[in-house]
Amino acid sequence: MIKKILSILGVTSLLFAVSCRQDGVELENAASNNNDLILNSDVNLLSKRIDFKNSGILNLNMGLGHRGDVARAGDFPLVLVAELAPPVYEGKTLRATHVAVEGNYAYVSYNTEGPSYLGAIEVIDITNPNVPKLVMQAITPNIDISAVRYDNGELYVAGATDVDVSNTKTAAFVARMTLSGGLLSNSFVNTALPGKVGTDVTTNTARYYAVSGATGTLSQLNKADNKIEFSISLPDLRAVGINGNKIVVLSGTDGVKVFDANGLTPVSSFAAYTDIAEAKRTIDFMGEKLLVSQGKNGVAVYNLNSGTKIQTLPLPTAVPGVDEQDIVTNGVSVNADKVFVANGGAGLYVYENKAGQLDLLGSIDLQGSSNYVMSKGDYIFVASGTGLKIIKYVAPENGVVNCSSYAQYTGGEWLNVNSGQTLEFGGTKSLKGINVNQMLSWCGALTATEGVNVNSNATFNMYGKLYQGSQQNPWNALNINSGSLFNLEGDLTTYGNMTLNSNGTLKVKGNVTIFGDLTLNQGSKIEFVGTGSTITIHGKVTKNGTSTITGTYSDTNHKL
């Protein structure tokens, strides 16, 4: 039995060939209730799969245009927040296939490799950006889940079911789950589709659209009754997206097809690259541009109106330590002016839209092959062979900090403030480290991969957000040395250790998170200003001599 056919589009004729349009098609078991979900809302148990051991600042390897200028500060600071290990059910390890994000929840879908049918949907609570929680899970026995989409309190699902168990004529399906306060429920209405597997789903105001692989279809369903209104037979469908009033599908043999959303009237068609069968590929939009992940041909960027290819984001070559066979473009995701590309063993590549062209901003080396990527808001989710990576872009919150009066920093990756210097900078930067020997004020957002040292009798004023260090090397620490002051108005997260030496002061109006250990030496002081400040310490606290803690604050883990 053929299953999980998730490949790339193929080179084909520019003729728009549509076969077997079916109006109001309904299959056996269409729009049926399926309550065979195994729900689990034990947050403590589920969250044990969230791992912080690799959390910390991510290095963005500079793009091709920056070679020879490797020492400058970066403009796109990123943090690996956590990693989510894949669920295991009855000895079978599932793999992440898709992510949808809405508000404080991320919805992750799973299937199982090989002949078994077994999937899941999980909900990650990202309310606390430093400590996400896995709050709910639905195991779907005998069902693979290929894709999920959130829309107005509903979760739309595409996948495949074991016909020998479900007694359906076809394996492919699309479903609609009514959420309860954003969480999963047993309200799961399943509509069968022609084909071996439902590969993707998208929505607009009144309808949802699903595609299925092998001898599959593009189907238009009414949200009111979950019935199929129109269905068009197309082979080997991998992905579907909606752009304005256009429905765009990706076929492994017939390329890209564009339809009008009202009744699936054909609009245009253009060819694309043939790639490996049974490999998932994705599409996304940047205005009127269509971006298509194309396996060994990287990402193709098309003008959606004309079908003209206007740019190619090439596949990386000669990546040290990576087998060339493992470098393949699996997925693409657009977020504002950034494009994220999952390039298999080569990791995650980041592009930026500049004057209508996508320029390589840099790449991120991630453990395990990058098989899928989705970005929304400040988050980037990357599915790999080792699990799901949760990555966050570090930026000050809009309206919280006004940095307009501060000069932009244009210096190197090490920010050094010498004795006698008073420096003030603003903006969003990624640095290697910071040494303050007199006075530094920064307004905006910063990351520092290595140490941050506020040296004897110096002052560091941080207005905004600062992330520092990594869990893998906690000795790259944040040190507030003798007689110095670290003045924070905003959020501070250190993945390494923090030390306050003799008469050093940490002054806080905001939130402090320490993943490493906190050491308070003789005469040191933590001063909380105003109300509403918090401190969260995951490591141990050592007090050497007398130290003082004043002000009103919440000690989340009761460590002080």
C-alpha cells in the first residue's frame, strides 16, 4: 500500500490540464464523527519531553555577501528556546509534519514512517517565551496527520487513515476539530477524499480546501456542513495555499496550478521541477510572489500572476561535515520580510527581502536534518529527525521601549567599553560578548553568545531585552563585578551562570530568568524597583557572606 506521498512538483507542459472535475462529490464516510482520539492533558507528564539542554543563543553564520566581514555584529538575534522530543506511542516514534500558530498556542501534527498509520496533534503553550509547555496531546491510532491549520477556533487537519481498520474506500481525508478554549477536543468531523493521503489544507472565510496525494484531488468544502462542493482530480498533490482570491496547489507531476477560490475555476498553470517521490514539500507567499521548495533545486520564486520564475534560492553546497545527499530543500516559510528555508542536513537558511530580491542573511547549524520550517510572529519552528526546535527572534516589544534617541550600533561582534568611556546605543543586535569598564547604555534588544562582564565600578544600563550564553557552556557567564551596577528595565535571560561579586548590584524593573546558577558574594545586592518584577532561577543559588535583596518581586521557583 502506498502512503505518505509527499513529494516535489514536476516539470510539465504549460498547458493547463484538469481532469475529472466533480461537483458536490461525497465519498463513503464523508463528514462523519471520529471520536477515536486519545486525549492527554497531563501537563507535567507531557512537558517532560521538552528539553532545555541545548537552549541558548544561536549563531547566524553570515551570508555570502558578508564573507571577510565575519567580526561585525549581527542584525538578526536568535535564541534556541527549547527542543521537543517526538512522542512515542506503543513503542513507535512519531515525527513532526506541520505546525500552526495562533496566539499563545502552537499546534504540531505528527505521522509515522513506514507502513504503520499512527499520528498525533499536540498543543504547545508559548505564553512564557523562555519556558514553553506541552499542555495537550491527541494520539490518533490508525491515522497519520500530514498538516494542520488554525482558523477561528477550529483546527483543520489533513492526513491518511488505515482503510483496513476504518473500512473506508480511500485513505485520504480532511477533518475539522472544534477547539475548546484553544485546546483539543473530541469534536472531530472527518471527510473522506480520493487518494492515498491528505497532504495539506487551507481555509478562507466560508470554505476550506484540501489536497490529496497519488490519484488525489483538490477539494473545496463548505464550513457550514463539511461537505465537498467541488473536486478536481490532479495527480500527486503536495501542498495548497491561498493568496487573496487564488487557490494555489503544487503537484508532483503537473507543477503549479492556480484556481479562483469561488468554484475552483482554472486561472493559470506553470511547470516546476521534478524531484524525489514521497518527500514533503511546501509553498508560501510573499505578496504576489510564490515560493516553492524544490528538493535538490533549492527554492524557486515565481511571479504568481505570470508564472515567470524570478529568482532561485540555491541549494547549499560543500557544507563541512554534511553528506551532499543529505542537503535538500524540504520546506519554506515566509514571515514579513524574512524567508526561512529548511535545507536538510545543511540546516536552516534565512533570507531577507531587499529591494524586491531575497538576499541570504545567514544560516543556522541545527542538530539533525531540517525537514520542515514554519515561522509566525517572533517564533520559528523547525522539525528535524531529533524533534521539534523552538526558535525565537529577540526584539523589544513595540511601544514598551522608546529607543529613537539612541544611535545605532555599527561596531564589531565584541562590544568593549574602555575606562573613561560613556557609550549609548540602540537597536537590535547579536553580539559575541560585552565588556563594560565604564558606562554603557543600550536601548532595544541584544544577544551575547559568550560572556557579559560589567567590570569593577562600571555601569551597564539595559533598556529592553538581553539574552546571553548557552546551557551547553554555563561558564560563559554574566558577571557583575566589584562595585559595579547592572541596571535592567525590561527582560534579562541568561542561559549560563550569573555572579554578583563584592558590592555588585543588580537593579531590576522587569523580569530576570537564569537557567544556570546564581552566586551572590559578600556585599552584593539585588534591588527590585516598583511592582510586578519577577525572577526565575532554574539552577542553584549560592550565597557567600552577606547579600541583600530588596523591593517587591515574585520569585517564581522560590530559590531566593
